[in-house]
Amino acid sequence: MKSAPFEHHEPDTVDEAVSLLESLDDPTILAGGQSLVPMLRFRLANPDVVVDINGIDSLDYLDEGDGHLRLGALARHADVEDSDLIDEKYGSFADAAPLVADPQIRNRGTVVGSVAQADPKGDWGSILLAHEGEVIATGPDGDRAIPADEFFLLPYDTTLGEQELITEIRVPEPAPTEGSAYHKLKRKTGDYAMAGVGVRLVFDDDGVIESAGIGMTAVDITNARATDAEEHLEGERPSPDLFATAGELAAEQSNPESDEHGGADYKERMVDVLTQRALSDAAERAGTVTVQRRVTQ
Amino acid sequence: MSSEPDTPDAETEYQHDDDGGPDPEKHCGHGRGGMGEEVTRKEDKRFITGRGNYVDDIKKPGMLHCEIVRSPHAHARIEEIDGSRAEAMDGVVAVLTAEDLLEHDLATMPTLMDDTQDVLVNEKVKFQSQEVAAVIATDRYAAKDGAQKVEVDYDVLDPVVDAEEALEEDAPLVRDELEDQEDNHIFDWDTGDKEATETVFDEAAVTVEEDMLYQRLHPAPIETCGAVADWDPGMDKMTVHMTSQAPHAHRTLFSQVSGIPEHKVRIVSPDVGGGFGNKVPIYPGYVVAAAASYVLEEPVKWIEERSENIQTTGFARDYDMTGELAATEDGVIEGVKVDVLANHGAYNAAAQPSKFPAGFFNIFTGSYDIEAAYGSLTAAFTNTAPGGVAYRCSFRVTEAVYLIERMVKVLADELEMDPAEIRRRNFIPSDAFPYESATGWNYDSGDYEKALDKALEMADYDHYREEQQRRIEEDADKLIGIGISSFTEVVGAGPGKQCDIAGIEMFDSADLRVNPTGNAVLRVGVQTQGQGHETTFAQIVAEELGMDVDSITVEHGDTDTEPYGLGTYGSRSTPVAGAAAAVAARKVRDKAKSIAANELEAAEEDIEWERESGEFHVAGAPDRSITITEIAAGAYMNHPGDEEPGLEAVNYYDPPEMTYPFGSYIVIVEIDRETGEVDFEKFVAVDDCGNRINPMIIEGQIHGGLAQGIGTAMLEKVTYDDNGNVTGGDFMNYLLPTANEIPNFDTGHTVTPSPHHPIGAKGVGESPTVGSPPAIVNAVVDAMSHAGVTHVEMPMTPDVVWETLDEVGLAHQPAHNVEFDLGDDAEPADD
Amino acid sequence: MTDEREITLTVNGTEHTIEVEPRRLLVHAIREDLDMTGTHIGCDTGNCGACTVLKDGEPIKSCLMFAAQADGAEILTVEGMEDLPEADDIHPLQEGFREEHGLQCGYCTPGMLMAGKALLDEHPDPDEETIRDAISGNLCRCTGYQNIVRSIEYAAEELENRAAADGGAVAADGATDGGPAASPEGGHAAPEFGGDADTFCGREDCCGGPDGADPFDRDALLDDAGDADDTADADAGTDANDRGDTK
């Protein structure tokens, strides 16, 4: 498979990139390229102009600041996987990173690129939703923060402007009594999700759920929030029954289609299962409960 | 056992223990790298250092590149093809269509089942991605650019992709160009005694029936198909380097298709990156590359993309089967019936001996002594890619083994019998060989109970049965399933009178030349694709001549230098070409005796060859001895006056019978009742391939085949939507297992030599692919059989398994067995 | 639009300057422009990993990256393994693949070697799960992976033993480790054991030889084989079983 010809631009700075986006006709942004390059090779995408942002060193970061975990547009999946900060404080990110594709692809593919791609089967969008994070878009008029809830429109379609570049995604730093987790089912390494669920639970000092965020993968036309389940959880103490009902509500709110990754009914039931599993992990990580499995095997 | 006239009797001295085979615990041979030794592979160095030479590595001066324009539709008439925009592009040299090929009489090619396939579509597209035009350009990218600019007008027709629908009266006609073809029916076939079988079923105490689909698979070697064709107008010679499992057969076919005399066609199969049956047929790409080279008088390279490979080249299986067993109440199987609907795609292009339209499917009585058997099959055309290749198996044996091994489990569950016990009760007894089956196969040797017993012990069977029961009783979240398969394969085609490829009998060949300095070159007609022939065939010669394995080079794959052979597939290399190598070596040994006599100044009849030392000596005088190295020198420098100089021999070996390797596999799975995910807890494989040439290579073959069996059972399927679009046509969607999906395997073996094979060996490379899928499915079914599950279709992805769990009420929710300990801090305050 | 541009790739330590179109994949630049065909192509979706090379020390799929994006980068391919500092004649990983039968058709092998190299650079003593994950971006259709895992374990042990030998002080550890063949899965071979070519066949469950020792030492045999065929065997030995450590 060989791409059609294109013009290749390699800006060194965000400003340069943005002015290229402004001046060029319908450019395509190339970051990690692990989804885009196959599309170019199959000639499913035939852009005349490619703006390759890999040379913009200022976008290569994963850190905390302004009360947020911040991932620059060049933070690779492997950067998340290898980060001690992530291991310590961001359970959902730590869960998701090693489940993305395979090791070589994680070395090249970027988290922001995956969010920008807006494939409903992508993992990071669900985590961004669960954490009520933001997408930082930089355009001719400077930066704007798009709440995750307002970002995804349709498969592969977002509210990002044509002349904008996503320079960062961010999620709030966790409270001390917060926990998060991501669970995903796939058929094999390298496969996209059959279903996935990311959750974030914030507890008050009495062990009551103050706030809940649940994002779902591969069960709707975009990554989607399970708001009914979130509402059901808030103000309650964790229990198997509470989580079971939340799982049920999330499943009801999901809207999967039957495809090669499984039947709609299966995916809906798995939203239920994965939501319960992720909630248990998140509650445990927040330090509020210890989960006892009476019979595990 | 009989053998062909010029074949010496099976070497009894090699079979050096009471069972007629070497003691597996003492298989270590004589230290020269002969039979039974774990010699590291002679071919490895070039592969581990990046010096392999695969077709795409070949670069020739002036070489052009070919890109094929393919139909996006599954069924459509071509109204017009306009290549002018493509031809005008930089780098594009030519655009070829069926019209151009018609000029050279190259527009069609024969399939291996004597159907006629368009090289480039002449009138009507019959499956998605079928070859419509070819663009020849100065590099790959330019060729692709050109292909994108070829404009084709299609009149799109309704397709039919399902075999059952294809046979309905109002189905779209796939092959309207064939005279007398009024529907999509290709042929009916049957085997066995229908009447006797019906009688047995009528009178049987117990009968069971099960429907099962052996889904469409693709062999998917990691190297796709490709060719570099080079017409030399000065020599009037066509040289094609191509990914071929059968270079000589391909030379004959190429000559027939092109009209170029066979002595002016040279096929070279360089290093082949896996074949598994995919590289047995001829594909349009090869022919297009050759035609383009002929027309343009430049070398032309065609390399298939992965999606092209899966979407257009030989698929495997696609047998929709119904099996029935008749038995007594205590589990003695009296009869077997099977009915198959076979989807052959748009052409009848299965790759198997021409007298066997359903391959060796009639081996479906398996390892069991069954009185009555009857099988029937109907094959249909559909608007899907042609195929039916023997993907790592002898022709259709995989489907047959799946059927019988699944049915035995169904019967065991019906009778509430242990599946190991019911097998034991029905095995062909070890003293009944040679055994003729109800469908006419002549089994050479077997000891099925021994292999099963060994597997049961290795698997700790009783322990897992107890553990399975405990988990059922405790309603545990993970169920245990134990699956068994005690398969028998039939491999090693010929005999030539029964088996042929396009009329050529399925013998094979070896040409052994010992050089004056005592080393040797063995040329064979089979073609390795990773099986290790360069090592194992050298071991056979080392064994038979007392040479060191490192002083033997094995050559293959070049039709200009190798003797004619039928190629490597159907586990036939060791049974046929391995036999030829042994026989050729023994011919050399016979001649060596006369030279030894001359050198040792003794009578020829007094010369003895001793296997242990590998030396020739005078009877009764062991110190008057001579090595093959010294004899080689004598053959060229001091040859006996009554003999021709030189030391070489050729053997064309037509096997008297096929060989019947067997084994028992036991798979223990754990099923997650919440998600339907299946984990392999234990995977035991006991194989018997007769005498073993290189245990390390055999074990490697077993591992690889088992992994493919797991792919089959758990992940792989070529799928189509109703419009005939391939929806599982690349590695994103056709799922090959990775290292994370494959467990470690516990391998074991028994040794029951083939009585008719010169070194007592049987084929082995395909046993694991054939034998493992039913063991895996049996394991998954076994985990749920207490709730009434009798079958789960492959591939058993988590959704498929979960749906079965859910149907029979075995699915669990996470809350099922979970308690939360809220801890002191989280307790609600009392006040 | 198809303007070519000049890029510099340092492949296996040698700097190459080539002209490429922006759309040219790195794998095509390596295979066709630089004529290093050890790196293979097996798919068009980035799943198979046959094209894996190390770019600045990290394993990447060279079919999912444009050559222009590697401008200025250091690339390691299979052809460079023999020249790495840890290689004697061949690299311990290459040796491991041969000794443990970690390859059959050889097509995926270069990519596997690259994935293995990247793993051992980062985790010199990986457990089986880590090895399996490290090669999970590389498809093999022949081996069932088990012997590839063993091959990488072999190399890890071999590198550790060498480091121990170099360092001296940790030699005792190395000895108790017992070499690669002491693993429960068993290895066929551990060349450092040497052994008696006349007695042992090389299988751990056979001949009463030491577990996993590889006494079937081809070179020793050749040396023992007598005088008559010295010349011939020397050639054969080089061709088939070139073991620098014993020659």
C-alpha cells in the first residue's frame, strides 16, 4: 500500500503550525500517524497537504500544572505507560495505556492524536469524559478550552475548528479521596475495544460518593458519558448493589451496534460488567473500600 | 508391506527396538546429526542475520512494478475500462486489460480443479477485489498512482455470498459464461455405503446430530504472494521467481498457460515466508507479471498487499456440516453420517488431487472402528473469492477431523460418559493395523490408546475433572472445561495412481551427489517454507551414509537444477521426498560398497555397513574399515574398472500408501462467566509421527500448528456482508493471534513407525492444526455441557461464548459473589 | 507535489543521504533505497510488525512512518546486529533464535529480533509475561511464539552471564542461575556448557546428560572427525553452524 503524493510541512513551533493551518488549503495534521498512515496507504485519505507536528518540541510533555494533569500533543501512549506520575495518581490512564494497540504503536501514537481522531472505539476519549477533562485547541485567535462533553460530535468528527490544532488535553488533578479506573474488552492484542468503560469517583470524607464520571468506549457513535449511572452514584456509599444498578443504568444508556466486535446485546451487557468492575477498582483506589470476592474461581 | 520395485525394504536396522521404532528415550543417534538428533537448523544463519532472500528482496536492472486494479463490487459487468489517464502519468509504462491478454492467449488460466479463471476480468466480475486491470510502472508508487486513475464502468449486479442462498432457485447466477451452467451448483459427491448406514441408524439405540460450520479461513502467511517475472528475448526463456510451494508443478502449468515450451520456463522459489497451502495455486498476479514481462521485455515485479492476499487468494475450509452418530447405550459407535454444503467461491479452485473433489474428507471415521459410514457433499459457486486450499492440512482432513471429534463429544454428553472413556471404547485397536476403514482408507499403523493415556497423564486429567466439578458446585465465577481430540490424519500423497496435480502423479524426488572431497549435495523436488528441509533431509542422508550432517547441502526450489517434484503441502515432504532422499542415499550406499571392496581389496559381498559407526568394513574384520569420505575419493580417483566413476543416485519415489500420523490433544480452559473470555489453563499435545528425524523441529512444527489451531478456534474468520464486501479482509479484521493469546504447550510423543516408509516416518507438520480446533471447542463446550450446551461455533470470541453462557443461564454479574469491606474510616458515624 | 527532498538516515552506524518523496515509507527507503532487505513488510495496517526497526533506540513500525520523518534519526535494522558491542560473531539474540528454534520461515524474525533487542535494552531480565507483551506487536504464523520466548530468555541469560563474567564479582549468581536451560520450559542448548559430543544428544530428557546442555557441539565433532575430510568439513561448518565462540 502506497500513499498518494502530498506536500509535507514540518513546523517547529505551534505558531508556525497554526499559520500553516490558516494559509494552506484543507491540510491534514500528522502526529503519531498510527491511524492516519494506514488510511493514507489505503488511499482512504488523500490529502494534498500534510502538516507534520512531530517537530514541535514544545508539545512533547506529560506533567501536572494549573491543577491539571496535562498531556501535550506529542505525548505518546508509551509516555503514559512509563510515567511514575501516572502510576501513582491516575489509575484510569495507567489501566488504559498498556491496552492500546501494541508496543511499537504505543511508541509512536499520541494520546492527543487518538482523541482528535474521535474514533468511538478509541480509549482516551472515554477517560477524558470520565475525568471531565478539557481539550485545548490553539487557533489563529489563541487557545480555547473545549470541555470533553462538548468535543465529540460524530464518528471522526469533533467541534475542533478547521484552523485549530489540539495542543493539549488535560484533566483535573485528583482529590485525595479520588480513584479512577479503565476496563476494556478486546479480542486480541492490537484489536480495538469490543467495549470499554472509564470511571472516576470522588468521595467525601465520610466515604460518600461526591462526584462520579463514567465514559464509555465503542458503544455509541462517539465516546459517551453514562450520566444516569453517574447521578445514581452521587450521594451514595459504595456497595455491590449500588454498582450493579449503576452498571445497569450505564448499559441502558449505551447505544451499541452489532458489528465484527460483537452483537449489540453483548456489548450492552459488557458495559454493565465493565462499569461494575471499573467502579470497584476506582473505589478501592480511592481508599474507601476493600473488595472481597467470595469465590473468585 | 509392499513398496515400489526400486525401493529397498524399510530399514529394519534403523527401527532398533522391539516396537519397531527407536526407543524415544534413546533417540540420540550416532552423534553425526543423523535421525533423531536435535540438530540446530542449517538454514537459520541467513534468516537471523537478515540475509534471507524472499521474492520482494529481488531487484533486477530495469525492473518494473505491477499494481493490480481490483473491482470494488462483488458481482458486476464491466462496461468499459479506460486506462488512458493512467497511461499518461509519469512513470506508468503500460495498462493491461483482458483485451491485451487475449491477444497473447493469456486471458484465462486453469485452476487446480480444472475450472477456468479469468486472469483479468473479461466480462463479468465474480467476487470483490477480483483482478480487472494491471498497471505497470517504474516504481511501486507510480504503479499505485496509475491504478487509481484507471477508470472502470461497472454495471453492478446482485451478488450471492451464502452457499445455501446460492442454491436457491432465484439466486443470481455466478457463472453465466459457462455453457450448461443454469444454477450455482458445482458438484455432488458421496462416499461410503448409504443403505447400510441408514440401517445402522434405524436400528441404533442412540443417535445424535449436530450442525457445525467450519468457517472460512485464510492461511495468511506473513509473507504475501508475489513474483518477479523476467522474459529473456535473447534466450527465449521465461524465468519467474515466485512464492511457490510447488515450483515444478507451477512450471508445467505456466508452460501450458503461456505456450512457452517447458524447457524454456524456469521457476525459482527462493526463500518463502510461510505457505500453509496459500502458495499452492497459481494466481492471476503471477500470470500478469509474466505477461507484462513478455510484452515489455523487462523484468516485472508483482507483490501482493496483505488485503489483496486475504481477499483474493486461496481461502480454506468453508464447510457447513451436519454430523450424526449412531451408537449403543454403552457408547459403542456403530455408524456415522455427514452432510456438507461447501462454499467454493466464484471458481472451483480447490487445491487437491483432481480425483478427490472433496479432498480426503472421507477420513471422517477418524481414529474409530466404525462399521458403517456415509458422507455426502454439495459444492456451490458464490460471489466470493475462490479457494478451498489445504491450509496446513492434508486436503479437507481438517474438516473431517473436526466433525468426528466434535461428534464424539456430543455423543459422550448425550450418554453422560467420560469423553476419554468413550474414545477408548471405540479406537481402532493397535493390533488391527493395517486397517481398512468403512470409507476405504488403508491405515498403516497406530496405537491410539497409548497416545491418549500419555496425554491424560500429562494433563493431570482426573485432577481437573474434580476441579471442574467443584467449581460447578460452588457456582464459581470461572468455569473449567476439558476438551479432548484423538485425531488421525492421512498425509503424504500420492500414491501417484490415486493422486495427481493437473494430471501429474504425486511422486517426489531426490538427487544425491557425493563430491570427491566427501561432502554431498542433495537436490529435492519439494519446497521448504520454514519446515527445515535443509536440515532434516540432510539428517536423513547423514543417517543413511554415515556422513556428518554439516557436510550435506540440501537444495530446492529451482526447476532448472532440481529433479521434478510435486511440492510441499499436505505433510507430504517427509513421507514422499524424505523417502526419496533415503532411497537415493541407500543407492549411493550400495555403490559405495563396491568401491569399498575395491579399496579394501575384499569381495563386495563381504563388505558390511555399520550404522553405529557409519563405516564400511570387511565382514569379520572390523578394523579393515573405510568411511564414506574415503570412498568418495575412491569413486573419483580410483574407481573400480567395472563401475562408472562418480558417486551419485536419483530416486523418484511413488509412495505405496499414505501415512497416518495421529495424536491426542487435551485442552483445559477457564471461562469467565461475566465476559465470556476464554483462558487456556493447560494445553497438552501428544503426537505420533512414527520415527522422528529431528525432535526439535517436530516440536516447533507442533507449536506452530497449535497456535494456528487456536487462531481457528478463537479468532479467525473471513467474513462478507450481504453485498459481497469482504469485512474481514486485512489484519485489523482477520485476527491472527499474538504471543499474548497463545499459551505455552506441553508436548509429548509416542513412536509408532510407518511400516511402509523407508525410514518409518510419517508427516507431522499439519497434525496440530488439524487436531487442535476440536479439542479447543470440546473444552469450551465441556465447561457448559452440564447446562445442556452441545456446540459453540468458531471462532469462539468472547461475545459468542457469553451468548451461550447467557442462553443456558450460566452468565454471571460482577456483583454475584462480591462483598465490599468499607473499613473503619468509611463506616457511617454512629452519632 | 512529488518533490523529492534530501534526508539523512544513520542506519546501523552508517550515515546515508538519500532523496525521497514525502510519501515514501521508511520501510521502502530502507529496503529499496538502501538495499537492506532484512526488514520485511507483511501487512498494510501496522499489525504484523515484520517491518520493526529501532528508531533512536525505540522499536517502531517502519511501515507506519514516512522516511522524511526519520530525517536525522539513528536506525538499527537486523543487518546491524552483528556489529553491536554485545555481539561476538552474531548477537546473543540471534544465537538464541537459532539455539531455541525460534524461527521457521524466517520472515517475521528480523522484526522479532528488533522487538527483543528493545526489550532487553530496557529490561535485561524480563519475565515471560513481559517478553510476550514486548513481542505482541509482531505476528508469527510459524512458531506459536513459545520458542521465540525461549530465544529471548536465552539471550537475556547469555548477556547476564557475560556481564557476570566481565564483572567477576557476580559470577556466583550466574552459576546458580544455571543458564537458560535451567528454566522449567527447558532449553535445547547452552553453548557455554560445552559437553561431550560423543555422549549426549542435547535433549534434557535424554542420555543422562546435564539438563539442557548442548553437548552436540558441531565444531568439536568436526575437529574429532578425523583428518580425511578436514577441508570439506571446515567449509560446511562455516556455512551451517558458525559458532564464533568455539572456533
